[in-house]
Amino acid sequence: MNLLDGKLVSAKIKEDIKVETAAFIAASGRKPHLVAILVGNDGGSETYVASKMRNCDLVGFESTNIRYDVDITQEQLIAKIKEINADPNIDGLIVQLPLPKHIDPEEITEAIDHRKDVDGFHPINLGRMQRNLPCFIPATPYGIMLMLAHYGIETAGKKAVVVGRSNIVGSPMSILLARNSNPGNCTVTLTHSRTQNLKQEVLEADIIVAAIGRKNFVTADMVKPGAVVIDVGINREVSSKTKSGYRLYGDVDFDAVSQKTSWITPVPGGVGLMTIVGLLKNTLEAAKGTIYMK
């Protein structure tokens, strides 16, 4: 078993981003600027946004965290998004999910200018990705592809099974793995909770991407020897044994599955760190204006 170490890879890529950012600042006279909007007081969301802001600072970006109480109206939130869309000094905008139940996340996503959508969730970005056109790729799949490239994981001609069909991870991951690129050129099966014979589908995979949001969903009897396993899951459980008061689990039973794999990501320390890298790379590209010419 070899570890796909998100800490190591993300640190290397962030150093590269830092160098590129310094060159951008020297040429343009300004820093790339990312704005994150956080609604409410969800503990996980606060942790994620703080990490994003901290990493922006590490690579030389300007970052702004805008916070709203949970009772902000959808109309008020969209009005702020439109204000940010029109601000030429802001390059990237993310609205941290989940949102309160009275706010439609689809309407919020569509309100964001696709040229500032560095999370890669806007329908225009997703559609352009489907057609293999320049776009902002959803940050988590982007980070996974960067990790596969870093380790030189052979993907061409391999059978990849993606477990989970979300628009944020599963669906775009299946598209990226099937692309005529490196990494890519996989034969991809996109599975989900309603898939018949799901265990057998996963068991046949050379590459498994688990993104179904269920603790330890992928077990050792679902994985063939030598498979590459990418665990996207972040499942939080209260724990009295950790300083934070909770423990993280992936969608893969790491202890058992790792005994059979050639490569596997840990949780934490794997895909989550690569998601940050994907976000940073998208933000730098947004500042440069090379994907959507300003």
C-alpha cells in the first residue's frame, strides 16, 4: 500500500502557486482576490472557510470573509453576490455550502458570475467542462486529477468506478476521468445508491473514487487487490478522544481497504487538502483572466 499524500502534494503545488502569484503581482500591481461568503454558524463550514482564507494568505492572495446571520434572505444574499460580480477588484467568489433551508443553493450558484465561479459549480462551467472547453473545474475533482498527475498514476485504459453522482464531485469526476487526456482515458462507470449490484461494479474497478457521503461505505470485500482508491468522504462524528471534539471518517474503511490497495488517500490528509489547491489554482486563473478573457 502506498499513500496518496495530500499534505505533501498540496504543499508542493502551493509553492508553485506562490511563485506564479508573485510574478502576477509584479506584473499587475495587485494581488489575486478571493471572497468567501459564510451564512450561519455551521462548525464545519467555519473550519473550511478559515482554511481557505489561511491558504490564500500563504500563497500571497488577498482574501475577504463576509459573514451573515442565518436569517439573511435569499434576495439580500443575491444582491451582495451581484455587487461582488460587478467589482473588478474581486477575482473569485465562493458561497460556502450548505446554506439555510430557506435559501435555494441552485439560485445562489447561478447568481455568481461564471467568470468568478472558482468553485466551478456554475452551469456554464459545468457545461464547458462537459465539452472539454476552458473553464473553472470543480475544485475537488480538479484536486484529485492534480494528485493523480503528481504520482504518475496510470489511468489510460483502466476501469474507473465513481461512487456517488453529485454535481460537485461524482458527475464531474466521471467526465474528467473519461477525457482524452493524461490523467484520463478511463472507461468510467458512475454509480450511486440505486445502482444494482453495486458491490460487483466496485469490485471490478482499477480506480475507485468514493464520494457518496457515508462513513466506511466502501469495504474490503468491494475492492480488488492492487486497486487505486480515492476517498472523498468527510464524515464528522463527535469524539471525546480528540482536541477538536470530533473525528473524521472517510467513505472508505481505510484500515481494512488499505491492506489491498496499491494506492489510497487518507482521511484526513488526502482529498480535502487537494480541494484547497484546486480552488487556489482557479482563483489565480480568474485573476489572470486567461480562461474567460476580461
